[in-house]
Amino acid sequence: MTLLTAVFAAIACTVVWYASAAAREMKVGVLCYLFWGASLMWLVDAICAYRALGAAFFTPAPMDMLNDLYLGLSAVALGLVIWLVILLIQDPKGVVRAAMLKRK
């Protein structure tokens, strides 16, 4: 489930990045790198788990699948938080800077 969650997030992010010039301006490419990197990490994890478990890898318990889904969603949420921090620091549209100058 972790691999599927990360791959779906990576595909959705890549489609948004490819389809919109505004998305490229908002650093969605960084988000794509994060999600594709997570997908590669979970793929390696799945390969290692398959080597250890064999055919039992394909019949997980429902509770294990739920835990994996929570872990995958947590990884996607962490990627989004990292992207937001990068976005706030780089401030491509100058919104944060304008708000800071307005405050003073």
C-alpha cells in the first residue's frame, strides 16, 4: 500500500506539473522529485520484502494493509510539508515578502 500511495501521488503530481505552467512556477517539480523518490524507496522495500517472505508477500493481513496505507499517507503528507516549506522560503510570487513588508 505504501508503494501504491506514493506512486499515485507521484503520477498525480507529475500530471499537474506537466499540464500547467503555473505549477512549474510554484515549484511542483520539487514535489514530483519527492514523490518519485519515495516511490523508488518503497519499490526497493517491496523487492526486499518479497525476497524475505516469498509468496506470503502477496497475502498481507488487513491490519497490515491499513498500517501500510497510514504510512504511505504519512509519507505523502510529509512530502507536502517539505514542499510548502520550500515554497515559503523561495517565495516565487513574492506573497510572503509582501506580507512581511506590509506588517512593518
